[in-house]
Amino acid sequence: MNSRKVIAIDGYASTGKSTLAKMLSRHYHLTFIDSGALYRGVTFFALEKGFLKDNELHQKAFRDALEGLDLRLEPAGDLYLNGENISQKIRHPRVSDDVSTIAALPFVRKFLLHQQRQMALENGIVMDGRDIGTVVFPNADHKFFFTARPEVRAQRRYEELKAQGQETTLEEVLNNLLHRDQTDSSRDVAPLRKADDAIEIDTSELTTDQLFTHLVEKIDAK
Ligand code: CDP
């Protein structure tokens, strides 16, 4: 495969996008970019600095502060905010609760859109998110859209969080996923939706290896 190829994987929360994007990036020697990590990083920043507090957003101050923000995603997947590794902290339920609110802000999307496009200039990429095939890279070489049953997604995410030692319940996880799906699908700017030319896949009954084989077949056949 040409090393400047772009593969876009969009879909609902916790459908396996990042896991598969990572596997494909290794297979095709492309850079993996988890765009959700960037939205989580900006949300963590808003919470840490108190721009988002008690459900109230200090929009002007937050917007101004974004200009000086140094958010870096390392090739290995670690996320740095002004020099601090925040890869674990962005997975915290506190961030998951507010990320969709922050991701709906047009100035946040504009800020990250620029960063995401810059990342594809040097090397081919596999990027996963919500609007990669529709807005970020509408001309991507390959586009996939993942869905899965909510109970399956909640169980997977619950086990991931438990393994990381996070305190949460299956019900809380399910509610968060459904809330994010709803907010992400209904926002005005770059809502979550399948691109017309994306291949839709329900991942509920597939193992990661089965899904990987299926995606590679589709990509190599094109
Ligand atoms: O939990 P999961 O891995 O499925 O989500 P994520 O990829 O970490 O994304 C977290 C949140 O960031 C989403 O629920 C969206 O609100 C937002 N996001 C977005 O708006 N656009 C993207 N391209 C990626 C993420």
C-alpha cells in the first residue's frame, strides 16, 4: 500500500475503532491517530483549569487559552499536554462525562481540525473518530463506519476501565455511551454520521481478529 494512504474509521462510542485502527496501522505501516484522544485532552484541560466547572463553561477564557495550548500525540499513542503525559487521565469517567459537550463547540473543532490535517502531511495515517470520513478527510482512500449493540459496547468498555482500576459500574458506562452517542449525533458542527461512501460494519458479534481480517480484505480488494 502507498505510504500516504488515509484510512478513516468512524462510529459510535466503544465499537472497537481505536483497537482496529491500531492493528491496521501496524499492518500497513501507517501512523495511528486516535482523534478522540485529542478531544479528551482538550476536555481534560478545560476541567483542570476550571474553564468547565459545575456544568458551567467560561467560554471566552477557554477559547483564549486554547491558543497557547501545546497538545502532542506521540507516534506510540501517548498524549502530552504542555509537557505532561495525560494518556491515563483522559480515560477517567470525569473526562468521558464532559467530552461530548466540549467536542460540540465549533472553536474546539476548528482548533483540532487543523491539528488533525497537519498530522497527515508527513505520512499515511489511520485515524478514528466521529467525523473523519465526512469532514476531516472526505477524500480518504478507505472509510469504515462501526456500529454495535449498546450492551456489548458497555460491557467491553466496563471491562477495559476495570482493568485500568477505574471505579465505575456497568450502568454508568452504558449511560455515558448512550449520552455521548446522542450528543455527538445531534450537534450542529460535524455530527457523528456515516459518510455516503463508508462501509458500515456491526462489530457486535466479531472478534478483533475477525474484524481485522474483514477490513484487510476490503482494503486490499479496492
Ligand atoms: O470512548 P470512545 O473511544 O468511543 O470515544 P473517543 O474516540 O475517545 O471520543 C471521545 C469523544 O470525543 C466522543 O464521544 C466525541 O464527543 C468526541 N469526538 C469527536 O467529536 N470527534 C472525533 N473525531 C473524535 C471524538
